[in-house]
Amino acid sequence: MSHKRVAILISGGGSNMVALLDSMIGDHPARPCLVLSSEPEAAGLDKAAARGVPVAAVDHRPFRADRAAFEAELMKPLIAARPDIVCCAGFMRILTGDFVSRWQGRMLNIHPSLLPKYKGLNTHARALAAGDGEHGCSVHEVTAELDDGPILGQARVPVLNGDTPETLAARVLVQEHRLYPAVLRRFAMGDRTPIHWG
Ligand code: GAR
């Protein structure tokens, strides 16, 4: 069996990336081919390198508002790695429709809310401010619309009395680390049936 090749895009600590990397062993249908960061100092790069995964970084700062130029640089190592699947895992740059269309149908993202609620940033604070009784995370296919695209999995957690954005984020993150590997495994086998937990 030839494994599907998976590239992972990160910007920070990369705990979801680590969960994905550590899942791609044994009978898993995929293997990592690249971890690519928009931040040269991202802690996740060391964690990937320590696991023997090729890493690269393209600093977004010199490009300022020129998203197309940034994405042209980002595209080089990504294309060279020949991924079958691209997973965004805490990748905090907004991608243009041009970039996304190159990978459409094989690009996934994890977002810390029960989409379509709370697209964008500060999702945990917004769920608390709304008085929601439950919150969670979503894995979805990436389309040109931000935090949109078909849902491939959702995991729910309760919002508890006294929660802060930090305590709620930590509870959601535990589920992110379970959900994303589960969705990737299915997706790599060609199964897009959504997972619903909780
Ligand atoms: C995760 O909670 C992820 O869902 C979120 O950033 C965090 C990254 O943590 N992603 C987004 O907000 C995307 N807009 P990690 O680097 O430890 O995986």
C-alpha cells in the first residue's frame, strides 16, 4: 500500500500538528511529508524535526499586505513535498482563493468552535459572552470562504460555571487532539462522512 502524503501548516506551538504526526504510524493510510510554518520561530518546527519530519518556514512579515507574494513563497516547499492532503493546524494566516483552489478537496482545517458559530478569532471568549451551554471544535474542508467548507467532524464540550476563555480553550484542545487525527485517518481512506462526538 502506498501511503497518502500529508503536509501540515502551522504558525505556533503545534500541539494539533503533534497529535496528527503521532497518529500517522502503523496501519494508518498516511504519512507526514512536511511541516511548514508561517513563523520561523514557531515551537512546532522543533517538535516536527525531533520526529524526523522535514520542516520549512516562510516568514509572512516581509510580505506585509502582499498575500499573493507570501503565498507564492509558501507554495514552493509545499509543491516540492508533493502532498496528497494539506492539514492546517493552528495556521493563523488567511489564505486567498487562489491558494486554496490549488488544494481544494484535499485541504483540511481545525477551528476551535462549533462552526458555523464563531468564525475567526477569540472563539472561546465569544462562546462565553454568548452564554452558550456547549462549545467545541470543528474539522472542515478548506474553501475560499474563511472557516467555511464542508464539516468533516465536530466534538462538543460543556461550558462550565466559572469557565474563563483559558479553561474553556484547554477543554476544547483535548478534543481537538482526538478529533483531528480521527478525521484525517478517515479522510485519507476517502471517507468524508462527518464524525460527531459529544
Ligand atoms: C488550536 O486551538 C486551533 O484550533 C486554533 O489555534 C490553536 C492552535 O494550537 N486554530 C485557529 O484558531 C485557526 N483559526 P496548536 O498550535 O497547539 O495546534
